[in-house]
Amino acid sequence: MEAPSQSFEPRSLSIVTAVHNSEASLAELCRRLGEVLPQVAAQHEIILVNDGSRDRSWEIISELSSQSPAVRGLCLMRNYGQHNALLCGIRAAKYDVIVTMDDDLQQPPEEIPRLLASLDEGFDVVYGAPKAEQNGFMRALASRITRLALRAAIGSEVAKNVSPFRVFRTRLREAFAGYQSPFVSIDVLLTWATTRFGAVTVAFQPRHSGSSNYTFTKLVRHALDMMTGFSTTPLQLASLIGFSCTLFGIGVFFYVFARYCLEGSIPGFPFLASIIAIFSGAQLFALGVIGEYLARMHFRSMKRPAYVVRTMT
């Protein structure tokens, strides 16, 4: 993807991280960020959004905030999900460039300068794409499903490089400043603001401690939310299936009519039952897809917030 060459003034950075049950890695994350950020930014802040953690994550965030004025903490009322927590942090950021990253140190803070260098080439969003993902079979399968959903929502060129490790210009958030919905996808929202996306291949590291909070079920649910919340592909698929069944029904009609003309009668209750089952299945599938969209409209009409902040430091 071609990007124009530009020059930029010394930058200021806001690091936004969604925190969920990560008490063991937060101190190390802030320490490593504290070593890297002064080298690439005139000013910086680290925003840690506690997304309903059940361990001591918020206590540690409060301690880190009291020890360093660069660390800010936001505590949500409950667990809303990673993208919702990131949206909260993105809206709270006060500097020119935002970096989002996970709380488990799989994305090395030392790679941030490489992403910033790519951003300086004229992109608005740069992803740190992993060289090789270190996931089990079920997690890898769920990730593939999520990427397919992303392709339907934002296009294949962007979706193939999507990663939680992102660098983008803070002014992009103006495109979704009024967005209010419990279903959030940061990557989709960024496409509302720009088409200038870049990617840098980075080496992801093993988790610092614990296991991933994203289960197969959560990832599949997130993919479904993206498909029905930000794309019309399922509706188009339902229409295609309905049209195909209509053509199949017309073909069956001509087949039955031809046999009736030649043989006089057509035995075969199983054949008739199979045809009915096919059409009933197609109708139920289409109704299910329409129902998902109606549910999204219902939730949005309720104006449920994407998050609620309990307290901040």
C-alpha cells in the first residue's frame, strides 16, 4: 500500500492497555514502557483500563499511578470486553498518537519505535503483525473465524494484518466520537476514519504469566458481533441461499411436471419431505440472520453504554 512521505514534529504518545486479571505482568509492562517511551516521545502517558479484573490488578494500577505521574488508571464497573475497555482508554487519551497493546507482554514494548517509524511514512494506522501466532488449535481456529468476520466488515487488505498492537493518530477518534453501542470493534471504527493502513512484522513473545482470557467461545462471539454489527454480508448470504433454493424449487417443479407427463403419477413421499426440509431450513436460516440484526437494532435503541467508569487515578 503506497503512502506519501511526510515530516512530523516531535510526538507525544498515549499507551492504552485493557487490563483483565494481569496482576503479575503490570509492573514489568510499565517498567519496560518507561525505558522505551522517553526515547521516542517528548511526552507520554500510560493508560491502564481495568476491565472487571477479579485479582489485584486495580490495586497494582493504583500503586503504579501513585509512583509515576505518567501512569493513569481507569476502573470500569464490570467486565465489558477488551475492545470496550480500549475505547474507554482511547477517549481518555490526551496526546497526539495512541498505541494500543495487550497487558500480557506478548507484544514487546521495544517494538514501538518500529511502528512509529512506519507511521511517519504517512500512514494513519500501523499494526504490529506477528511473525507467527503462538496459539493452540482451538484458539487458532477461532482467530481464523474472527479474521473472516473482519474481512467482511473492513476488507481483506486491512484484516490480514489486524493485531491488538496498533499505533494510530489520536484525531481519528473524531470519526467515532458519537458511537454508542455495547458492540465495539476498534479495528472497524478506525476504518470509519481512514483508509491509510500499514503493518510492520514484529516478533511476539510468550505470555509473561497466566493464560489468555480469550476463549474459543468469546472469539466466535466477537466474530458474530462484527459480522452482524458492522457488515451486511450475512444478509447477502441469506438472500443468496434463498435465491438458490428458489432456482432449485423451479428445477424440481419442471422435473415433477415432466415425470407427471411421462408416467402419469409420481410416487415418493421421502422425496417430497426432503424438498420441504430444504426450503424450511433455508427459511429458518434467513429468519435467524434477520433476527440477529433486529437484536442489534434493539440493543442500540436501548442506548446501552459501551462502558461505565467506576473510578480513576
